[in-house]
Amino acid sequence: MPRYIKKDVTQEELRAAIMLYSEEEDDDDFEIALSEAVYAPQVSKDLSKIKSEYENFSCEPGEFDTPGFTPGWDTIHGSAVLWIALGGDAEYPFAAVLYIDNKNRLRAYIPKEGNCYDKKHKMAYGYACWEEYGKEQGIPEFGGAAFLKVVDTQFDDNKLREDAANRIQISEKK
């Protein structure tokens, strides 16, 4: 089932929508606002499709070790979106994209293709009960070199962006 992105959203509009979630009156720290925005009702609901502690969020390239995935500003069908890396303290990060939908709500989408999480159990690698699931799938112990060799190859920027562009459709509503 497609999702709908508002037509012609600028980076400034999306940034302003995220900044609305800053808890400080004069706070212009975008990363703090971003960490609050992921708990907005609709965004939180969208993100709940993957089990994670959701403690860490970044849109800065290189802040998390995510080979094959570059967080940051982009567009889908001409509207601004923000790619983020997220996960818990003891979890391997995965990718999501934030956008404004055709009802002017901040939304999130977690692409399946090109992303790095346990797709069978719909949870972040390293999530509380993940170890047993990883063993049954033949994935090496979390965090070791063998584990990283397996999961580091899962991120694929092109597949992530293609999945999102196929799922999130343009809406003509302004």
C-alpha cells in the first residue's frame, strides 16, 4: 500500500516541521529536535514496525558506522526528505527516511530493501532478544568481526532510496 508525500516540500519546510518538536524555547539544535521528533505520534507509529530501543538518531554522515548508507538530506519525487540512522545503544543502526505526508504530518518510512536489520523478526540487530534469532539464522555473535562482515554488506544506498521512492508516492494535494 503506497504512502503519500506532499508535493514540492522544501528542505527548509521539513527542517521547520522537525524543529517543532524541540522542547527548548530557544533551542536551535537540530539533532535534539530530531531525537524528539521520532517520538511524535505518527512517526513513532511508523517506526514501531521494527523493534528497537530507539535511543540514538543521526542525520550526519559518518556519525554512525553505516557502510553503504549515507544519512542526510535528499529528495523523493522532488520533495525534501531526511535520511536518518537510528537504533539503540547496543544495536546496530538501520536506516529510515522522514518526510511530510499529504496531510501535512511528519512521517517515517523504514525501507526493507538495502537496509540493515533482522527482516525475518522485524528487529534491530542487537535488540534485547535478538541473540537467539541471530543464531537460528546463522548470523555470528553480535558485535564481533564475523558479525560485522555479514551485516556491513546489507546497507545499499541505491536500494534504500529505490524502495522508498517506490513506496512513497507523490500527492498532488498542497
